[in-house]
Amino acid sequence: MMDVAKKLGNSSGFTIIESLMAISILAIVAVQILNVQSASITVTQSSRDNMRATWAMRSAISQMEYALDTVGPKGLPKEASFPWALDPQFTISVKVEDTPLEASRLLFTAMKMGGAAGAAQSGAEGEESEDKTGGMKEIGAMLDSQIPKDMYRTANFSVSWKEGEGTRSLDGGMLTIDTSMLNGFGDPSKLIPGGGSLPDVSNNEKEEPTKETPPVKQ
């Protein structure tokens, strides 16, 4: 019996300090795991909201295109705000503004983006590039004199929603054109000073018919 008591008395175990240190380490690890999971949930929720906001934006643009086809640009409201039908927590705001714009700017911008402006926009050296630049300026001046500047309108879209304690938003826009103001624009003579006609750029040279060589009699 004395030997058993001595063995039990000499056996070593965890002290209170060691136990507290082990609990502290486990608590730190658990907190870090919870933080990672919380951040992952926040990122997933944010991505889902961004995707739904994009859908709401596309829905608003589709409704705007339908309104343009039915009532025209002049029938559009100047400003409107309404909840998205599929998810009312997303609010869509639309603001339509008149945007005076010269047609030549659209032409030059489109050509530059397509890589076709070349010397007309970059001002390259040489007589050929100068001739092209002058020609493009003349075409732009004719367009600006015939196409009204007030036919353009900009529709600005904004989708907002609450995220946590704050509010986030997604912005977009589109350019609308009142095609009813282009009545008679299809006549090419109206673009030429003096009401002239467009030159015939077809090949006027007549090809001579080929003469067939008669077969040689042997």
C-alpha cells in the first residue's frame, strides 16, 4: 500500500498555467477560423448582390429600349425611381438628360476605335494624310450642318441596395437618339452644298469582249 501511495504522489500532471495556455491557444485558433468563415460569407454575399444588381441594370435598360420603341425619346420621364420587381431590396433610379452632341464627334470616335481614322485623326505627315484630314473635316462639317444636336439624350441608371450598415450602388448609362428628327436625311443630295449629286464611283471603263480564236484546221 505504501508503494502505491508513493507512486501516486510522485505522478506528474498539467498545472493550472499549462491548462490556461492550452485553452488560450485553442481560443485563438477558433477565432481565426470563425473570421475566415465570416469573410468568406461576406464575399459570397457581396458577389451575389453584385450579380443581382447587374441583372436589375439590364432589366432597366431593356425597359428603356422598349419605351424608346413605343413612346419615343420625347415620351421618356426626366427622372424616375422604383424597386426592382424580382427583388424589392434593389432600387433602380433613372435620369434622362439632353446631351447636345455633334455628329462628327461620333463619326471620328467610331473610326478611331475601329482603327480606321489613321491620318485623319493623328495628323500624320505627308500630303496624302493632309488631304484625308481635310476630306474628313468637310464630311464632319456637312454632318454637323444637317443633323440636329438636340436629338441625343443620355439615360443614366443607378441600382442601389443596402449592404450591412452602408449602401452600395452600381451605375451605368446609354445614349439614345431621336430618329424622328432625321426625316428627309436619307436624301444624299442634302448633304452636298448646292444640292448636287454624288459622283459615280463605279468603273466607267468598258471591257472589250475577248475574241475567240477559231480552231486551226489540220
